[in-house]
Amino acid sequence: MSAYPDRRAIDQGILSGRGLEIAWAKSKVDVFFVHVQGAARLRYPDGTMGRIT
């Protein structure tokens, strides 16, 4: 067994409820474009900006 869950386990919810999220996307399309482009800027509710890759 690996030290990290695989994609199937993640999709089935193995990480749910652990508070690991850093941000939420408005749509799956937004997530797709971040994946294709390789990076994105995030605007948090308090107005600060972050970056994900």
C-alpha cells in the first residue's frame, strides 16, 4: 500500500472532512482551465491574491 491515496480513493472521498482545502472553484470548467494552463491566480474573500500551480 502506498503512503498516499490514489485518484480513485480521492474521488471516492477518502480525504473528505479533513479540512485540507485551500480554495474552491466556481465550476469544474475553471478547474479544467487551471489544469490545462498549469497555474492560476486565486482571489480570496478578503481580497488577497494567491497562486496555485
